[in-house]
Amino acid sequence: MTDTTTAADIFIALVGALDRVGVDWSRAVSLATDGAPSMIGKKAGVVTKFREKVQSANRGRDFWTFHCILHQEALCCKSLKMDNVMKVVIQTVNFIRSRSLNHRQFDSLLREKDHIYGLPYHTEVRWLSRVALLRRFFDLREEIEQFMEEKGKPVLEFHSAEWMQDLAFMVDVTEHLNNLNKQLQGRNKVVTQYYDSIRSFKLKLSLWETQLAGGDAAHFPCLKNVCATQHVADMKRFKDKITGLLREFEQRFQIFGELEKDFNVFCSPFTVNPSDLPVSIQLEIIDLQCDSDMKGKFAAAGLDTFYQNLLPGYPNLTALAAKLLCMFGTTYVCEQVFSVMSIN
Ligand SMILES: *[C@@H]1O[C@H](CO)[C@@H](O)[C@H](O)[C@H]1NC(C)=O
């Protein structure tokens, strides 16, 4: 797009591109966006217009709209509001890394102390690139403190017990989020796998919330370490951060709750209870559960390949599976494109 990019412009370009490849609008299942205002604006946003177009073609059937799952996760991280930590870390690292004399002197200080790795570059590109930076900053905190003092630029925050705890907590929590992010990356993911990862992370958050409320930082090794040397036992501040993060996750991923029944059928078609399901697939599920041949195939094949075998005997179940297999089908490709753009 070379001119303005209003919601109407984006919509026209999008419809044009899809029509050029001959998309059958009646079969559109879901649309995932980055949640920008021009996308999700209630009245004239791209999502609303897109939904209207799809539902006029499919006679008003369900059409799902999401925020991109990876983007959502990054937004959840922002709710931690730990800019007080990041500001100091980035300023200090920039001071050391962006002047070559400082950088060389700092590296030789590290060599004297038998450290193999120096400080990584900080790239603004991704929130999660902070993980490596924070980790190294924390590990090298004594050397950094010494170096900055020798340079006449002492970092006063190193003397604040509270700030050191915040730093340690931030290291731990970004590492947890990074692990989640790794689970969400990758080609050929099915939406139910994304949902599993999110669900599991929410349960971990609940566990941490309870533990921190009782002053236990079992899964926050850096925080635990700092608090032990400072003889601090009150973790309420951090418990509140985790509560905030949990609330953010619950709110942002609410829409998956509505799809949970479909997810269950899709992942465990042989063990769901047919009477709990929508009428339109009850009979097919009963047939399937008594189909020994299919049962063998289910055990042997992956979720995505299993459903290719169901036609023509199970049209409604196949349609349900096709719907779920489409969701977030291009998320990984989009992420890769964004990465390439950011690097450029
Ligand atoms: C499949 O779904 C259609 C439309 O909802 C319904 O009319 C039909 O009875 C369903 N088939 C079975 C076997 O339940």
C-alpha cells in the first residue's frame, strides 16, 4: 500500500488480494489481527467490515476474530510495568557498549574475573529480546557496578534494595515468559496447542501467586537469591505483579473459553461425552467412538493428519476439524515477515 492506510484502504486492499487468488468467502473461519485501532474499531474497523462480508456469504454462521496470540502475549508482558528497571539497564549497557574504549575495558575486566561472555547488544525490536540482556546484566551486576564507579558514573540503583529486587524479579519473570513464547513459536501449530500452552501458563501464574503470597519465591531463583542476602521475606509487591499478569492473560485469552468445547472434541474425539456436545455432531461422534478402525488410526496419526481420513463418513466432524486447523494457520509466517522487516 503506497497511499493512506485508513481502515477502508486496508479493507479494500485485503479484499482485492484475496479475490485475486479466488478465495471462497463463505468458507472463511477466522481473522487474526494485531489489534490496532484501524483493525478492531467497532464501527468501521477492518474486522467489522470483514465479518460483514463473510457473514453475508455464509448466511450468518459463526466467524471468529482474534488478536494474534503472540502479540497478545507481548501486551500481557507490558502490564508488568517494570520500566524503572529497563531504563537503568538500557542506559548502563549503552554507556558500556556504544563506546568502543568502554567496551574493551569492560571486556578486559570480565576476562580478569574469568567471565567468558560479555554483555549482549540490546535491540529495541522485540520485548522478549530483553531476556538475554536482563540475565547478563544480573549475572554481571558486581562487575558493572565496579566498572561504572571507576568511570565516575556510579549507578545509584545498585544501592537500592528495592530496585535490586525488581531487577531480579524481572529477570525471572521474563525468563518464564520467554519459555512460553518459545512454545508458541514454530511451524504447523494447531490452535489447540496454543491454547494448551496458554492454559498451562495461567495455572503456573496461579501457583506463583499463591506461593509469593506466602513469601515463597520457589520459581523465582534470582529474586529468591537477592531476598535471601537482604533478609527480606515480604513478596507482596511481586505477588501483586503476578496477579496483574494473570488477570491480563485471562482477559486477553477469554475468547478461547468459548471454543473450549470444540477444542475438546478435536483433541479427544474418542473420550468426549456425546451428550455434552452440539446436536449436529453427536451422532457422528457416537459412530466414531464405535469405529475400531478409526480408533487405531487416531492412535497412530497426528491430530492434523487424522482428520484427513474422516471423509466421507463424518462430514460434520471434518468441518469442525477443518475450522480449527485453519485458525492461526498463518501466524508463524506473519511473525517471520515481521522479524525480517524489523531486521531490515
Ligand atoms: C450435520 O450438520 C447438519 C447441519 O447442522 C445437520 O443438518 C445434520 O443432521 C448433521 N448430521 C448429523 C449426522 O448429525
